[in-house]
Amino acid sequence: MEDGPVLSTGRLQYFQKLLKPDPDSPYISPLLLPDSFLARLPSIAFQVCGMDPVRDGGLLFEEKLRHLNVPTRLEVYAGWPHTFWNQPELRKAAEYRQKFIDDARWLFDSPARA
């Protein structure tokens, strides 16, 4: 995703310029953490916006965790921008909020992992 109507790649690049991140740091991308660490994570729910420039990072992280047998749930809101759920008049925002609650229940009910 090159640009989203709320969060653009230009804005992300501006934030990166201010932060001056170490590109090899797992603080910048959890995908850089060792598999041995990631495999011990608890269940994780992902809600990814289709028109979000950070969309692919979320999708890749969910896929990696799933392949490491970490229980995941994934909901993709195709065609929706970053933070669309902040518009309460949108029906899709109400769906998002309900899914968020459902995912929270699933997370609390998920068994602890060693």
C-alpha cells in the first residue's frame, strides 16, 4: 500500500526521519525477533486495515506467528484506512468495535502458553 487517506507513506517517512531508527532493531519490527522468542508468545489477535501503509507488516507478522504455532486470529478490513474505526457513524466501525470485543474475549479465554 503506497498511500492511505489517513496515514500516508510520506507521514511514516517523516516519523522515521525524526526517530532515526536502527533498521535492525526488533523495536522497529517484531519480525526481527528470533523465532525461539516469537514461538513462546501468547495468543494474538490482529485487525488489519486494507488501505494502511503498515498493512503488510501486520499480515507478515501474523503469518510468521501462525507458522510458529502461536494461536492467532486475523481480520482484514479490505478497502478501509488506518483508524477508520474512530468514525462512529460508519457501520464498519461498529463491526470493528464488536470484533475487538470478541477478540478480547478470545484472548482472555485462551490457555496460557509455556
